[in-house]
Amino acid sequence: MPEYNEYWLFPMLARSRKRLFFVLPLAFFASAGYAGEITVSAAASLTNAFREVAQRYEAQHVDRKVLLNFGGSGALLQQIAKGAPVDVFASADQETMDKAQQQGLVAATERHNFASNALVVVVPADSTLPLKALTDLKKTSVQRIAIGNPASVPVGRYTMLALKKAGLQNALREKTINTQNVRQSLDYVTRGEVDAGFVYATDAGIAADKIRIAFTVPLNTTILYPIALTRSSTNPDEARAFVQYVLSPEGQTILARFGFLKP
């Protein structure tokens, strides 16, 4: 299934009329053979799991197509709010889905929690830093820490909640490097560009050969992932069928294989 990053919905408009004439028909015929085509915008941490979910779903429904769009939950919400053609939205937190519901972009009756996760601090596999708790991040040997931008990235908000509770928000401010999504934080750690990073346990699992989990971050809240059919969906029946597949025992088994827990 085709995939797009968080910038796919904003293509460059500086094209000639002649070029657009040829591009648009090709895009149309590429999808003309599918009775049910939907676009799913999902949190970056769902990338690997949703690739397989979509593949299995398509294999069982040969006349259906799932287009995947991954990015930070906040950025995805902005795309939907601006009119992006999205049928299903899966966020990494309740707050972002709450905003979608408040803006009338999704209906409460179409919203379901489908997975949960844990927040962890990871370091490069060859790191010798003895990190066992949040307070250890204050050590002078820790100079750079990757944290998802709390303004738009759920993992960043979970991180800030933990740091505020521990009284470390200001103490670590100068060490913080904000990222666009959890996968960017993970990439910084795997490449050794930072000393540590806050990611989900599921993200740590896909890079186990390049990073190691230093410790699990204590939280007062559960990291719950909601999924919902959008009100603007042009194919609501197919969108709803995909959501039900994610919630089904088979869909849950796939998610569990990637480390996600039941909601």
C-alpha cells in the first residue's frame, strides 16, 4: 500500500498546467480498480504495526486499498482540520483525539481505544552511561536528550508530565532537542547523535540491535491509542470496516507482535 510522510498533503503548486493535465489522470487510473480505497492517518509509532495490519487487511479484501500516512499526531490532526482527505485517524494519545472530537472532525460514537504503550528512555547500544532513573539525566555526562515536541507530539507531552512530576523540567531544558515525532527521536539515538531519548517501548523494540532501554519512565496516566472514522470520510463503510479489523482479535494479535498492549 502506498505511504506518505507528514508532508504529502502539501505538494508544491509551482507546476505548469500542461504537467498537471498528465499527472492527474494517471493518479485516477492507478486507483480505479479498487471498490474501496481509504486513507489512514496514524501516529508515527504505529508505522511498522499498521503496515502489516494494512497488508493483512488488503490480502483478505482484494478489492480494497489502504493508503497510509504517518506523522506526529498533532500534525496529522492539523492536516485533517485543513481538509485533508482522511478516512481514519489513529492517534497516540487521548488529548489529540479529544481535540479532533471537539472540532467536529470525529464522532464520539466512532471512537475506540485499540492499544496501549509504555514510555522508556533509550541510549545507543554501545553507551556506557549508567542511567537508571530520570534524575540520572542531570549528570554532566548526559549532554543531549531527544524529546518529541510537546506542543504537537504525544510522546513529548507524556515526557513533560514525567519530568514535571520529578521536578526536572527546568534542569534538563538546556539538554533537550525537540523532534517532530517519536521515530525521529529514535533515529537520533540509533545514530548516536544524542546521549538518550524518550520513546515508546514499541519503538525501542524495532531497533533493539542499535539501542537499549535504560529504564521505563513512571507515569500517572496510561498511554492509550484511540482510532476513529472521520466525519469527512468519503468511504465511511470501508473506513469503519478497517477500524473493526484493527479492533478484531486478528488485528490485536498483529499489534501485540509489535509490542503494543491491550487498551
